[in-house]
Amino acid sequence: MAAENSEFQWQAEDGWHIDVRGLGPPRPMLRILALLQTVATGEVTVHHDREPIYLYPELAELGWSHEIIPGDDGEVRLRLWPY
């Protein structure tokens, strides 16, 4: 099943993007993990309003690496990629 473009997730030239800003826990993590299950390769950019520290062990378990990259003011932006 392929991920679908929506208001909260979309595909761009640099890969998939997902915007989970404004969502209360655990919805950001659940949406990110659901997207990763549909994206086998490539990069995913997460637009978040806080650092998702509880997401990192889940990413490692699924075989995804992460790094914080520059984003807009008040945004924590992560780049995810499979290893």
C-alpha cells in the first residue's frame, strides 16, 4: 500500500514529508510510524513542534536513522532514512 498525499503528508522531489505540528501525543508518533511502514526507501522529512525523543527507539527498531536539520522558527525538523 503506497502512502497518499494529504494535508499532513505529501511527496516532494526530496522525498516524503509529514507535518505533525499541533498534534498531541501519541498522534505524531503514530502518524510518522504509519508513514514509514508504507515508504520502503528514500527519505522522510518530519515537521514537528518538539523533539520526539520517544520516537528514536522506534526508528532504530524499524531500521531508520534520523538527524535534526534546519527548519522554520519554532519547528523541529527531522530527516529520516532507512539504513
